Amino acid sequence: TKLKIAVLVGSLRKESWNKKIANALIKLAPDMLEMETISIGDLPLYNEDLEADPPKEWVNLRTHLATFNGLLFVTPEYNRSIPGVLKNAIDVGSRPYGKNSWDGKPAGIVSVTPGHLGAFGSNHHLRQSLVFVNVPTMPQPEAYIGGVEALFDKDGNLSNASTKGFLEKFMAAFAKWVEINRKK
Ligand code: FNR
């Protein structure tokens, strides 16, 4: 049976480069992975008071996460960190106390920017939070996608052969990472 992977994208923008890279990653994924993008844009901002009667969007995320074997994060960098929308999703999934929906699910991170530093700050801030929620995050290969605007053709297809080859190798390594580290 296939390994189910939740794809979490840190941008809500319609023409998001991160969404385009996420779609390319889904196409390049090995057959053993079943990829599904999950939406995080509708989650009310985390407020511990709401745990008494949690918003349905929170409950949906928590129950949905339970069905996945692994996580693939594709994220921009906002002011050298992860966008608030992604941090909010991590916070929502990590609670109520003692019921952490992320627990033990192996993850991969791809950070994406039109800039030239590959969204390194975002990539590593995300790793910091994932350590705390007990998500084993693949160390290598790292994926910092800079200058993203130059990698796609006019029709929105990933056209840069070297990036395509790299992302294909990344997805093969990620599949192995999930297989080795998945909860039994
Ligand atoms: C940015 N951007 C940005 N880029 C970067 O490489 N490092 C950064 O720290 C920031 N900071 C930042 C803050 C805020 C609030 C915004 C809106 C943008 C630029 C960012 O990489 C660019 O807008 C990307 O296109 C965002 O990703 P999507 O939406 O195309 O996926």
C-alpha cells in the first residue's frame, strides 16, 4: 500500500510560486507516495480559550492529519521566518495539550523564494518548531529553491532541467525517509 503524504504550502496566494513548486513535487513523487495538499488558510488563529469548544476547522485538521504517514512542507520566507499561516497550522495541530497531531510523522521541507538566499531562514525556523512537535525532519538533501521565477516556462511548467532533476532526487530520498521513519 502507498504512503499517504500531506502537502502543506505556506502561501495562500493564487499565483504562488510555492504552490507551483508543490505541484511539481507532486508530479515528481515516486509511485509509492500518495500526495494530498491540505488547506491551512481557513484555520481560525490559535487561541487556547477556544479549546473548550474548538472551531470545526481545527477539529477537521486534527482528524485529517491522523490519516497521513508523512508531511511535505513547501514554504516561502516572510521576514526571515515562516509565514504566520503556516505557524498557525503547526500550533493548531499541536494541541490540545497531550494530543499532538504531528507526533512522529516524518517530514521533508522545501523552501522557495524569488530571492537568492533560498529562504534559508524560513527553512530552518520551520525545523526548530518541528523538533518540538516531535516530527523527524529529513536532514539531507536540503532544498533551498532560490530565483524561482526563472525556473518555469510561460505555461507554468517547471522547465529548468537541473532543478527538476534535483527535486526528483529529493522526492526519492523523502519517500525513503518516510518509509524508514513512519510510525509502525
Ligand atoms: C516576503 N518575501 C521574502 N522573500 C525572502 O526571500 N525572504 C524574506 O524574508 C521575505 N520576506 C517577505 C515578507 C513578506 C510579508 C512578504 C509578503 C514577502 C518575498 C517572497 O519570497 C515572495 O513574495 C514570494 O513570491 C512569496 O511566495 P509565494 O506566495 O510566491 O509562494
